[in-house]
Amino acid sequence: MTNENRKPIMAGNWKMNINHLEAIAYVNKTAYMLTEKDYDRTDVTIFPPFTDLRSVQTIVDADHLQITYGAQEISAFDSGAYTGEISGAMLNKLRVKYALIGHSERRAYHHETDENVNAKVKAAIKHDLIPMIAIGETLEVRQAGNAVEHTLSQLVGALKDIRSNYVGNAVIAYEPVWAIGTGEVATPQDAQDMSIKIREKIASLYSKEVADKIRILYGGSVKAGNVKAIMEQPDVDGALIGGAALDPDEFVRIIRWPDQP
Ligand code: 13P
């Protein structure tokens, strides 16, 4: 990552792992290991389950930690009769920074459409949360030669009617579905190729300034052993990490990606 205007982000998506007691231990351990130098080089954020957010907030606030946290989901609605949903207003009250939207597991298991994703991006912005929008193709789509077209159409759908001042601050996570939890990591060149397509699309929809500002992460089987080569790609500004981020030691090694051999 060579663009000095974009600070890298390492984001750990815990998915449905780590209960609130484990979360307290995790955050304490991670915070104990991280130094000012780490935070200067890289933004560090975690996406715990909803049930952990209050515990995480309490430690982050009490110890003035520089770790930030996001929610793995957000309701498109503000309040009301939506059993099981969590609103942006509730997340904002917990000082949640990011809302992860459009993760492929939500699209696959909860049938989320680009329209749902777009409504949630609007809800996040309305409640002062930064949307982290996940897009990416399945293996079938890639093998059919439609990876770029598919991923960019998810991007366009997610950003429909979103004004440019919000887009520059948003984060895009390119996560090819075939690389998630499979150990099958995309090559650094695959990550770069799609990131540049995403950036070009944003430049055409908005402006070069917005495209230069937005951070694009890669996700899919990232670990300490492969993160550096991915991060050396000029248009990759960070990683969204699942399995490897469940272990604080490994997460810290990933955060220290410039030091990896
Ligand atoms: P893995 O790192 O376990 O492949 O998961 C990636 C992911 O889905 C992060 O959101």
C-alpha cells in the first residue's frame, strides 16, 4: 500500500465466535501487545458479535484504547416492530465506529440483496457509522469470467443514491467468496486487480478525489504468512480477517504486516 493518504486498516471479523467474557480477555491481551508504533502505522478494528459490544466499549473507554470496533450487521430501520434487529441508533449509543454490510454470509444465508445492502448503508450513514461494504464473487461467477462485472454491480447497488462526501469515508471490503474460510487465498495480483477496478468505478461514479480517498480492503484466508504480499499492492489498503483474527497473537502479527518476512 503506497498511497500515503490512505491509512491501512486491519479489521478482525469474529463472525459468531467469542463470547463477551472471551472478548474482554481478547481486547485486554491485544491492547497489551499493541504499541503506539502499531497504531501509527495501521488502524485496528474488531467486529465482535452484538452481545460483546457493550463489554468491548467498556474496556476501550476505560483504558482509552485506540482499538475501534464495529457491528457485523445493522438494521435498515431506525426502531419499531423488527424482532431480532439492531438499529444504527443503538449501535451509535455504544460508540460503534463501523457497520459491516453485505458480507457474503449474510447474502448467502439471509438472502440479502443489493437493495437491502443499500438501505443498510443509508441507515449506517444516518446514524454516523462508517459503512464497511463487503462485495465479491463466488467461484462459479469467477469461473464464468464475470468476477469484475458481478463485484462492480454489487458496488453500484450498495452505493445507489449515496452522496460523495459519505463515499470517501466508507470502506469497501473485496472478499471473493471462494477465498473465505477455505484457505484458498486470492493472489496479491487478484486482490490488486479487483481493487483497481473498484477504485476506477468509484472515480467514474463520483470523482478521482473520492476514489483516491476510499479505503479498499481484501478479505479471504488472510493470515500473518500472506498479509505482507497482499498489503504491498498499491490499491489494497487493509484486510478483513476472519479465522486468523480469532487468535490475538495472530491478529497482532497481521497488524504488524510490515514486519513480516
Ligand atoms: P477468513 O479470513 O476466515 O477467510 O474470513 C474472511 C471473512 O469473511 C472476513 O469477513
